[in-house]
Amino acid sequence: MNGRPPVVVIAGIGNPFRRDDGVGIAVVRRLRGRVPRGVSLSEHSGEGAALIEVWNGAETAILVDAVQSGAPAGTIHRLNAALEVVPRGWFHCSTHAFGVAEAIEVARALGGLPPRLFVIGIEGKHFSAGVGLSAEVEQAAAALVNEWLQ
């Protein structure tokens, strides 16, 4: 892209070997080869410093991750993180002390957020070791991808 940062970054976050925790990565993999020029897709573990680097210079960043808020499995949460604080409690399954919510708040404090930053949280059901999404999370991931591709 001529050394320029992408206009839009979509980062799938998670661990595909912990069942529903891999939903962000599953969404990004379904979008590969199907997004317009200027949209960058990436997969991440959720480590905060790496996420800050991902959205550096982008006009819009969209982070897709599994969350645990107590809502029914498959619920899609949409948060404008450029304007709202991301609930730290959503990311119970993260193994990082400096994860998604912390990265956003540090970047906000340092003036390093992109103009538009959205967090799409898909409510998970199973976070144990294993592969494959639960039926509810699978349906939510498919619905999100279909929505974006319309």
C-alpha cells in the first residue's frame, strides 16, 4: 500500500484453541479475500502493545473479540471505543494483564486512538481447551460477516 497505513484495520483477537475465544480470528478469516482495498485484516492474541501498533495511523480500527458480560451466548455487543470506555470485565478469558481494554485506555491517555475505534464483542459460551465455536457464537460470527459484506 505504498508505505501508507491502511484506512481501515479489522483485528480479530483471540485464541482459536480455546473454543469461543477464537471468534475474532474466525471472523477475520471469513473476511479474507472479500474486503475492499484499503482494509487490512489481522489476527492477534490480544496483547495490548501489539494492538496499539495495529491501529497506528489507521482512520478506523475495528477490534473483534469474544467477551463475557453475562448476556446470552452469541449476543453481539457494539461499542464506539473512541467515545466510550470499554468494560474491563468483558475480557475475563484474556491471559494478558495488558489486554484490549487496557490498550485502548492507555492509547486514549496518550492521544494515540484512531479517529474511529470500534470494539465488537461476541458473547462466548465455551472457553475451555479445544477447537470450534459453539453454535450460538458460530451464528453470530456468520451474521456479523454477512452484515459487513452486504
